Amino acid sequence: MICVFEKNVDEREVEKLTLRCQQEGIPHHLFYLGGQYRLLIQTEIDFVANWPESDVVIEMLPYTQKRVLTNCQFQPHTVVKFGDLEIGSNQFCVIAGPCSVESSQQIFSIASMVKQFGGKILRGGAFKPRTSPYDFQGSGQQGLIDLKHAADAHGLLCISEVMDTRDVDMVASHVDIVQVGARNMQNFCLLKELGKINKPILLKRGLSATYEDWLSSAEYILSHGNFEVILCERGIRTFENYSRNTLDISAVPILQQLTHLPIMVDPSHAVGMREFVPSLAYSAMAAGAHGIMVEVHTHPELSISDARQTIAPETFAEMMQKLKSMAPIFEKHM
Amino acid sequence: MICVFEKNVDEREVEKLTLRCQQEGIPHHLFYLGGQYRLLIQTEIDFVANWPESDVVIEMLPYTQKRVLTNCQFQPHTVVKFGDLEIGSNQFCVIAGPCSVESSQQIFSIASMVKQFGGKILRGGAFKPRTSPYDFQGSGQQGLIDLKHAADAHGLLCISEVMDTRDVDMVASHVDIVQVGARNMQNFCLLKELGKINKPILLKRGLSATYEDWLSSAEYILSHGNFEVILCERGIRTFENYSRNTLDISAVPILQQLTHLPIMVDPSHAVGMREFVPSLAYSAMAAGAHGIMVEVHTHPELSISDARQTIAPETFAEMMQKLKSMAPIFEKHM
Amino acid sequence: MICVFEKNVDEREVEKLTLRCQQEGIPHHLFYLGGQYRLLIQTEIDFVANWPESDVVIEMLPYTQKRVLTNCQFQPHTVVKFGDLEIGSNQFCVIAGPCSVESSQQIFSIASMVKQFGGKILRGGAFKPRTSPYDFQGSGQQGLIDLKHAADAHGLLCISEVMDTRDVDMVASHVDIVQVGARNMQNFCLLKELGKINKPILLKRGLSATYEDWLSSAEYILSHGNFEVILCERGIRTFENYSRNTLDISAVPILQQLTHLPIMVDPSHAVGMREFVPSLAYSAMAAGAHGIMVEVHTHPELSISDARQTIAPETFAEMMQKLKSMAPIFEKHM
Amino acid sequence: MICVFEKNVDEREVEKLTLRCQQEGIPHHLFYLGGQYRLLIQTEIDFVANWPESDVVIEMLPYTQKRVLTNCQFQPHTVVKFGDLEIGSNQFCVIAGPCSVESSQQIFSIASMVKQFGGKILRGGAFKPRTSPYDFQGSGQQGLIDLKHAADAHGLLCISEVMDTRDVDMVASHVDIVQVGARNMQNFCLLKELGKINKPILLKRGLSATYEDWLSSAEYILSHGNFEVILCERGIRTFENYSRNTLDISAVPILQQLTHLPIMVDPSHAVGMREFVPSLAYSAMAAGAHGIMVEVHTHPELSISDARQTIAPETFAEMMQKLKSMAPIFEKHM
């Protein structure tokens, strides 16, 4: 059940109730949303209704599902805002950049290109989850510094991936959005830590995660206090291996029925071959996505990682142009 | 290897060469395309080059792949034409109608609605591949008669599925396009028979067919003489079972690189829930498809089969409207 | 619902009831099992209970599932018998032979080897479902004649695949068991025809068929009158493509809970590499299978088809030896 | 390439070479195995051969694959030893215990039962990777203390899962084998930390990991210095969802061809229903596994987690009995 407190409740009253839960040994989660404290208590309403500590509660809501906070009943619509930039509204947001930050010069020139053609957020990996231990593992914190510097210089926001619970605060201090990669979607310790920080999280779908698995992972973040989660479909693993993964485009409209969280699409990882990236980007907008995340490089063939799926400036420019002309039909603006 | 004959070759010369192949016990396939006979012989060029019968051949082409006729090297682009209507060009063709023909009245009123909102081809199953033997198996030949009648009355073409080699000629006599369903995509006996008829074939992708499997099935039809094959992506089977199947939208641009055959998308079977059908239809056009095939019904909730994925007239009307406004951006017209 | 008639019911009484169903337009299936007629009528008991024609019915059973005849409630245990040989009891039956019948000499020498090491049924394809139209399509009816001849000469039974409804009677006239391949598991027209013949059917699991799909296909055969169906797990299609398919060994114990039909395993197609076939054969027995079906050849490397997964005589001999020593532990005999 | 040093090389010489690599900016990995230092340098032999530092190298081996240390060419066969107990030899090792350590009493009584029927290693989760944040997350370090205590009291070894890089040393200090769960198989930061400890690692296969992905994850551990890795197949995610996962039994013989590492099977997670666990355990031995890991409980129905797949003492006793009678046939002992 969920206890909803009045807007200006004395925090000590809230604390009394959480204390009581602790004493009774009942799992519970406190979160603050829309100016109100809400306390999720894993027990029946009847049980709690008799506690004197619950007198300050203005509403008691039952819940029957495994997921609570990511459901639309809980909240109708989440919009992640950075000044004018919004993810989850009728803006269509483009995140673009290289697979990996390779040098300050590389990320600087790519940032310039991203800005020029209308991208809003610069991506760039500094801690890379590579299948082989002998592949380039990323340039680490220096990469984040370079990324942030390049983004700032061009009026862009930036996003990068975190892989280790020990790095959460450090990564979060450099970027505007913290990314969880597909391979860590069920790294629950990491999700819990990300629930405690004050930066939006972009949560990629795991290679074999069902919609429920994915939303349960988001629920980990929300239930630990961070409500700014952006979902990102990036292809699932199927029997078809001509493409790197199989983009599950249906996830876009379906997730919007299942949750209030924004949903984006990463066509680059989904298909893994650059010539098909624009078509999938158009599909993403047509399906109703709130934005896309693409790998671009001033010299794709020189990318240390994911070269095969990285698009060139001309392709990016042309793709952005077409997305802009599509946008009004889908009641989006860019 | 492939022997290409000159345009006005004496047919007896061609026959001599096929006869030689028979005598040598070498598998071979003769087909006529673009005003020329071509003889595919499953052996090396060197072997054939010495035959006196090969003197009339103007070009000898090697091939190394399992597929020949469905490759773009063989032919750049196939357009299936019915008067003004084209599938495979810059027209975007909409096939619509009920899952099953239920009565002459039902199909007649649906045909009227399909026509009104801009559909070009009427679909309707008469022989239904149902998972359970106790489900409605279709209304058989009478269904085809009703379908054809309803299509004719509204100036539409029509399409229906064939399941049995014994029914090929009968079904083909009633419809403009013969459909092969996903479950029969590797019913090779059926494909061979369809290679011998003079009607276009719409070949749906099997639930677990790779692109290569699918094109090899198309190759069966082409190699038996029928070059008018339209591919139709309709969702594949994956671990995600929230939706009926998983639409593999990447198949649309990828197949256009792998083959010259037109490719359409069936969003209804792909997702299996009517509220998501329009989004997937828009995605299909955005990804570059040559058209879509959707299940519509004047009273979806009364459908004997597939009710859950069948859209209502208002949804169809709205969807067609949006597709028309999208079309110019993708250099298509409807 | 299912109407059960008394054992010596006058057939005209049964006919009256089926006639009534016809008049009412209600789908129904009559079958004879265990000395009793049973009539499956797709409607509620209440509806039928009032008909005077139903007075001869001794029991009326409701059913709520899509499957009826393949359920254990309907029948506890099916054993397919050929004299002393049984499939579905505590015998462990080995079906062995080449992928394709290539010549009378080839199949004769393989039959001799199969017999020598304890195989009971000779397999050999004459109509081959090949992915590519340019691959060897089988030797046709002559292959069946050679297969039967080789089996007879060595006191073996024989099995071969049918692909076309038009060939059902012909194939059935040559073999002891008729096989339905994975690609035709949902060729419902074929299944219906096989429901009308008087030979046991070995029904392979489709590449992406769930247990329910598979049993529904078996239900097609049973509901058309043929109760002798043997299931054969042969690997499913998954993301892992190192092996040809993924053997779903759990299907063996699970299917024995879901149905009364015997279940065998084909390790050759499941893994596709001969060095792993014996390990999977042992696993099949350990999991409780009623037998296995393996591809063997006196000269595996010379096989026209499936050479890579075909085992040599020494491997077969050793495998049979080990299976025999395992059998008592699993209360089986060979 | 790999530089192999002589057995009693002066460590300062080795250091010189690693220093040179650092100066050249070439990725490299030093490991010690079989009494020899080996230095994996990610460059060509020709490049290194000219360095004066390489004079102390007795052999230079090229490698072309992404994986080196997990390949059979590198090492023929790994046996993880704990006194008399061996994993990877002809012993068949049984790991058993509850899904979660729930109380000291619970784990104590289960340990007693495991010991009684012949299990060698006690399992019990203290840090649980649960899909939902509201499910029991494990009893933490106290659980490990209880587990170790119960194991010690009954002469068993113990194993438990680690999920967080920050917990690696703590968990390793309590258990004999550290487990990496399926959801963390590509948590590369965790794998790197586990490569630095001195305890064997049991690495479960990820839900959608190919054999190559899985071995690459093992390679992470080996390349960071820990060569004692045990693989554990625990079912993969496929379209079939009647069972929890699909046991890929073929992985057992195939992995033994691809790597020298021991391989075990977890039938409990693979199928998720207790009635099928014994059949899969027998299959595992029949396929050649080095052991199994099963969930057992004195009162399965009272398990806080995974109750449905946990077997009761009588089933465990019977299963162990049958495994013992099978073992000699497969040249194993228990």
C-alpha cells in the first residue's frame, strides 16, 4: 500500500511512520514527488490503518502489482527537463556522438558537428563494456572531462555510461544524464545507487529483457528516490543475426501504454550497420518515440569502437533534415 | 552458372542445351525474363563452355551463392503491376480487409469501407491456418467467390491465402494475388506449385525464418518460373510475448539491399493488438516499405478470428490520412 | 463438450447425433477410441442435453481447453505397437539411417549396419525439404521403394517424410511410420490428411513451436481419426547459432506431463555436429525419452545432405553399447 | 602475441618488458601459470622481437582470436581442487542448498540434509539479484556468516553470489567459491575484480549469452589473474516460456571442445519447476557435465524465493542415488 502525506507535512511525522515500519520489520520505501511525501509499505492497508503514526496520512492507496512507481496510475506522464530542452514532451530530442571518447580533439570536433545539425545532447563512452577484455576499455575519467568540455563549448548537454557502483558519484559529477547500458540493466546494485543521485538516468533495455523486466529495473531506480528515468530501446537478441540486434519498434507505443516514463530509440546499436540507421531513426519518430540516440563521427571509419554502425556527418545532416520535416506530422518539434 | 541467350534465339537451340543438361544429369532451371531466356545450370562454366550446344549462348555468368534469382545482381528492381497500381515502385500500396471472409454481406460492407478510405486491395481469408483444429477453418471456395465479388463491386483487387498444393489453381482463379502464410513459408511443395502459376505471390516471412531462409523460399518460386513475388514482414517469434510477435522493422531496409523484390509490412499480425497498429504502419512507411497489409472490420469486436488485432473504420480512416501526409517526405504516393 | 457413447451403441444412433450437429451448424468431431465412439461438439453441454438425439449418450464431458484428445485426462498413455516393438512403453527405440536415400546400394548397406548394432527402424528421406531449391530434393518414390526393400531385407521397420497432401497415400503405402518434418508442423492440410490414414505419424517439433503449438498440431491428426502420433523433439531456433539448433531437453519430461503421446529425440538435427550426437543421445534417455532418431551412414563424409551431423558406424556401435548399459537405470530395455 | 618466460626468470626482467609495453602504450596482460610468467601483448611478434627487453623470453606465441586464455590450446584441462574434492576431473560434484539463506537454523538443517545424501558444497544466496525491488533482497553479510557456519559444521564447502564490486573481498572472505549470477555475466567491472582474488569463481551463463560471450566473460577473469573459473549452464531465454528458461544441454559437450574450464549445470533455474529437476540432472551427467548445482530445502514450500523450483529431501535423496548408479557408465565418481 502507499501512504500519501499532505503537502506541508512536518517531516518528523513522516519519520515516525517509517520508524514504525522499521520496528515492525516491514519493507518500505519513502519518496518525494509532486511536493508530497509518499511511503510505499509492503503490507495491507488494514494492517497500517490502525497505527497511530498513520493519522497524518491523507490517502491510503492499495497496489497489487510488482511495479508501482513506473505505472501510469501512479503518475500520468514524466517529462525530464533541462531548461528549454525536454525529454518526454512533444519535443523530439536527438542525442548524438561517438561510441567512445578517443581524444579531446575528436570529441570537440564531433560536438561541433552535432551542434551544427541540431543535436541537443552529446554522447561519448568513457567506461566501455566490451565483450573482450582485450578491446579498448575507454579513456576513463579523462574521457568524461573531455566530453563535458566539448559539450559546454558548444552549448550541448552530455551523457555517458557508468558501469561500477564505485564510479556513480564521479560519473554523475561530469555529465547531465547518466547512462546504464544494456549489459547492466539488471545490475541491481548499480540501479540502487543511481536511485540516490540527482541526475536523470537513461536506462537501456537489456538484450533479453522483457518489457516487465525493463520496467522493474526502472522501478529499482524510482523506488530509491530518483524519478527521472528515460527508457531507451536498443534492439533485442533474436535468432536473426544478419543485423547486430533486432530493433523492437513495437516497444515504443507499448511502453507508452505501460509507463509514464519517456522512451527513446538507439538505432545504431539496434541494427549495427550504418546504412540502415536513418531508416530506423525515421521509424522511431513514426512510432512515437521521444527521441533517438545515434553514433556519429567526423570520420566513422577511424572509430576505435563500433565503426561499422557509426554514421558520417553528411548522413547525419540529411537524417536530421528529414526528421525535422516529419516532426509536425507526429506533433513533435525539434 | 547462368547461360544468357540472345533475345530472339530459336527456342529449339535453347531446348538442345537443356536436353544436354538432362543427359549429363546436371540440375538446371530455364526461365524467361526481360525478353531473354536464361538457363541456370548447376555446374562450373568451364564444364559447359566446351559443349557445342552452348554456342548460341551470348553470355555465361558464374554464381557462387545458394540464391541467384532473388539477388540484386540478377535484376535491379521488381515492380508488380496491375494497371495503374504498382507494388515495388514509389507507390505505397494498402491491402486491407478482415482476417476471414465470414459472409458475403460482411466482406461487401468492409470492401466499401476499404475503398472509401483509399485501400487498393481487399484481403480476406477463406482457407485459414488455425493453431487449433477446433477453431474456424475458413469458409472455403465460397469465401473466395464472395471476396472476388466484393472486390469487383468496389474496383478493388483481392488477395487470399492458399495452404494446399491441391488448391493452388482454384485459389489463383479467384484472386489477383495469392498469399503464402507464415506457417507455410517453407512448404516447398506449395512454393514449387506457385512457381508455375501466372499470378503474383505475397510471401509472408516465417515465424523463425532468417532473411536468407525467407529469400530462399522466394527463390523456390522464382526458379520455378514465377518472378512476381512480394515479400511481407509480419513479425517474428522472440522471447518477448507481451505482443503477439516482434515486428522486425529493420527487415524493410535490409531486404531492399539483399533483393530486388518488393517488401510490405503486416502490422496487425506483428503486434496483435489493434491500438498499436497505426504506429507500426507509420513506421513501416518511414522504414521504406512498399506498402502495408492490415486487418480492418466494420465491427472489429464481432470478428470470428483475430478480433483483438483488427482496427475499426475510424482508426483506418485516420491512419490512411496520416500515411498520405507522410508519403511525400518518403517520396511515395498513395 | 464430449459425448461418450456406450460400447455397443448402434452406429445409426451416433449418426443421428452428428446429423443434428450438422443441421445446427455446430462444428463437431467423431472419433472411435477404446471401443467407444466419442463425439466432440463445440458447444455447451446445456445446449446439447435437450436434444432427443443425445439420449443414447452415456456421459457428457465438458472441456475448456483448446486441446482435448492430446491431454492426459482424455487418455492416460499411448503406446504405438508393431508386433514386439513398442514406442511409448519402457522400450527405448532407436531409429537410424541416412539423411537421404541416395541409392539402393547405399540404403541396403546402411540398413545392414543399423540392424547389426541394434537399431529397430530405418530412416531415409526420399522427399527432402531443402532450404535452397538448388539442393538435392530427394530421390522420390524410387527412394521409398529402396528404403522399404532394405528395411525388409534386414527385418527392420522404416520411416520417411511426406511433404505434400497429394503424396500422403503413396508415402504411407511404402513405410511403417510417416514423418512430418519441422517445417511442415503447421501444414494443417497435411496434418488433416494424415489424420485419415492408418499408419503412425512421427510429428517433429517446428523450429519455433511452443509446446502448445506442437500439441495443437498433434490434435489436428488425432481429431481427424488417427491416434497414433509420436512426438519428436529436434531442437528449436534460438539466438545461439554455434550449434544448428538448440535441443530443448526439458521438453522430454514436460511433454510427458502434458500429453499421453510418446516422445522421441533427434540429436542429429538438434546439434548439427556429429561429435556431439552421442552425448545428446545419452541425455535423451536420461531425460526419459521413449527413443531417439539419428542420422548414420557407412561413409558420413559422402552423404549428399547433412554430412556434418551424420555419425559413422563405429560411433553408432559405441553409442548403442552405452545406451544399452544405461537403460536398466532408467527402467528401459532396448 | 604471448611471451613465455623461463621458469626461474628474474622478476625484474619480466618487469622490464611490461614497462616497455607501458612506454609504447600497448595493452598487455601478465599472468603466472604452471610456474611460468606469460605476458600477453596486443601487438605483432615482429614488433616485439626487436626489443632488447624481450631477450629473456624463451618462446613467442602468436594468437589471432579474441580469446586466448580460455582456449584449449593455451591449457589442456583445468581442475579446481579443494583437498580431495575436484571440479573438472572425473568427479561429479553436487552443489546443493536453498535459493536464499533465510536464517541460521534454516541453513543449518539444510546443510545437514545436503551432507547426508552426498552433496559436497552448500549453496545459499545472501545478496539476491531479484527482478523486483520489492522482493526479498537477501540477508546480506549475516547470511554469509550463517552459510559458512553451517557448511563448516557439516564438513561442506560453500558458495554464494556477489553482485557489487564493493563486496568482492567481503564475500570472498566467507565462501570457498564466489558465484557470478546470470544477470551479472557481463558486469565487466565485477569480473575484473574477481580476476584479482584468490578464490575460484563459478560463472553462470547470461540469459542471452552466446558461447563466445560467455567465454569472453571468463577471459576477463583469467586475464586479470584468476585461472580458477567454473562455468555453469543455467538455461537461456527463448520463445518457449512454459518452463522458466530453456536448458541448453548441448552447451555441455560443446564447451568442453571450446575451453579447458570445467562446466556444471543448474537444472533448477533452467526449468524452474521442481518435478523436472531430477530428469535434467541425469541429462547433465549423461551429457558429460562435471557436476550440478540444485536448489533443495527441507520445506520447499516455505522458501522465501524460488519455492517452485526447489526440491524436497526425498527427491534429492532419490536423485543422488540414481546419479551414483549412473556415474560409472560415464566414468565419473561421486
